[in-house]
Amino acid sequence: MPNLKHTKSNALFNKARRIIPGGVNSPVRAFRAVGGNPLFISSAKGSKIYDVDGNGYIDYVLSWGSMILGHSHPAVVRALQKACERGTSYGAPTPLEIELAQMIRKVYPSMEIVRMVNSGTEATMSAIRVARGFTGRDKVIKFEGCYHGHADGLLVKAGSGAATFGVPDSPGVPKDYARNTITLPFNDLAAFKKTVGKEGKGIACVIIEPVVGNSGCILPRPGYLEGIRKLTKKHDIVLIFDEVMTGFRVSYGGAQKAFKIKPDMTCLGKVIGGGLPVGAYGGRADIMKMVSPEGPVYQAGTLSGNPLAMTAGIETLKILSQPGTYKQLMAKSAALEEALRDAAKRAGVKTKFYRAGTMFCTYFADREIYNFTDAKSSDTTAFAKFFRGMLERGVNLAPSQFEAGFMSLAHSNADINRTARAAYESFKETR
């Protein structure tokens, strides 16, 4: 196996650990689940990232899904350069905010009114606050394995097979705050129906990743999302689709278009910022009119609608809207799926591969994955070996079994073929 040098990355990580918690500014970057030290990146272009030691990698992390066009797309870079010359932040409205909001609403008609924020976490926590203000209720239903950002009420320990009420999953989250969050297993419509039947009058909203991307890539069973939509309507519960990850990834119109489900509210992020920090939430006009200054539910942000983030988002969505773009993206994603499935089969390794549009995950398991409990039963030790083997062969995957991979417009057939060869060798090493 190749033996890439990571001397500079290791030195920087040691330095970072003295001044940054764990040496990283987001936990999964620390490589705790796969062993070794994280790479420190110096640059990125197209389908590749380059570390400070000069090593290049085919990148399937893509800033955790944000870079759907690939890194440093020329059109986005040019637009940002011009925008920087006009000023980087005004703290005042700009025409760019309107333009991006209109583009989003065109693709996501369920988002009748849109509010820009700075991250996916801001989008989800704000949407829940608005749903509570709209309904006058307090309780929230979320699902095991779905991550909706690090807001206090959403960092709640997940249950297994039954509802878990308000057990904080992180120190610093008050029990009194978390007690209004109910966690249910994903893909279990019977458990959802039972809970809603019992607690329905007190439930403000249901928030769900329609395809779970923070446990790998878990697809909804046929009828599951439809059943949730039907029951939330019956009990006047606001249904929030967290499409921060699935937005523009599962399809051009996200998971809601792919599965033909119309939620009451939607949260977006990642792709709509073109690589810059951004988030958005929106939904039915009657719900969104609760948001300040039009309504009583307060939410604000100094950098919300930042002109640089709006510019990058606008340029990204312009390219995504061009005819044939998604046909290319889906063809590349299907080719990678076929290549990885074939590599595992030839290597004699049992895996389960799942894909939703341009999102994917390979689990080291011999059973189907329907929820987080199933995902946790996969062989994470084998995945760690596979990850390290791929990295040494110049392929960058997310450093956790429980994270999705992503395809970009910049990935080539040569990238996919090289990935397949690396995967075959790396799969063999896990046996």
C-alpha cells in the first residue's frame, strides 16, 4: 500500500490541539472514528483537494456536500471576486437576497416565504421556534440518527424501538429544555402513529431528514414519508423537512420533489451557499408570517443574507438549473455506485450500498439498513481500515461510517475508475 507522508499535517494538528478543542473546529474532522490524524488542506480544485504535504485526493466529502459543482468553480470564483470589490458585508438588505430567495422558491414551491440565515443549525432551530409560535405547542418529534444541528433541544439521546423523552445527549443541555423533544426510530410508522395519537395535541412539529444523511445514507421505506405527512396533517402538526443535506442533492428539487411530499416548512443549507456559510428556512406563508418583524417570533443575524454567500449561491444555482446538469450528475453517481458495488463483490466483502441521487454510503454489513440501530450494527472497524486504505490511495471519504459521501459535477470518468481500483484493493484489506 502507498505510504503518503503527512509530516506537515501532523505538526499542524499537534499545534492546533493546544489552541482549538481537539485540534478541530467540528468534531468529525478529528478522525477519532477511523484512527490517525486529520489532513490539513491547502487548496482544492475541481474534484480534488490537496493537503499541506502536497498530496492530492479525489474528494467525495466536498465540504460535506456543499461543493456540488466541484471546488473553486471558475464562475463562482469570478463572481465572488467582483462581489468582494463591492464590499463583504453591509448589515443591510441587498438585491442579492431577493434573487436567491426567488431562485429557491422556484425550485422549492413549498417555501412560499424564505428567510436567510448563516448555517443549517440556525435554519433548523429557527424553523422549530416558528412552528412552536405558530401552533402554541411545545413538543418536537425528531428521529434516531437524524442530525439537525447542535441546538440544545435537538441534542437529545435517541431511543431504540420506542420513544425516548428528553434525555440530553450532550453535557450542557438542560434536562428541562430537552424534555420537550421526543425521539423515534426512523422508518417505523407504527411507532410514529402511536406517539402522535397519544401526544398529538402537544406536538408543535415533526422535523425529519427525508433521507438520513448523518447516519450514512438511509432511505425511507415506501409509504413512510407519506404516512408521516398524512398523520401530521390530521393532527395539525407542522411537518419540517430538514433538507440541509438532501437539498439539490437527492434531486434538483430535493427529497420533497423526489418523493412527491409537500412539507409545511423546509430547511436548506450547504449547496445554496456555493461553499460559503449559509442557511435558509421557509414554508407556508401563514406560518412564515409569524417571523419578526412581520410577526412575534424573533430571529435575527448580523451576517444573514451576506452578499458573498448570496453571490456564491446564485452562481451555483444558475449552473444547476442548466439543461442536462442533473442528467450528468445522476449518471456520474450511478457509475460510482456500480463501480463500488463491483469492487466489493470482486474483493469478496459483504457490503450494503445505498444511494439517493448524488448522496451515497457503503456499509460493512450483510443486512439491510433501515434505521440508526441497523447502521450501528455495521462493522465500523472494517470501515476504518477501508477509509485508511482509500486515503493512502488518494481517495478522500468522510472519516466516519455514519456520514454520506457526495458526487460533484467536476468528477470525471477517470476519477471514478481510479476510485474503483482503490476500492478493490482497500476492500481486500478489510477481510
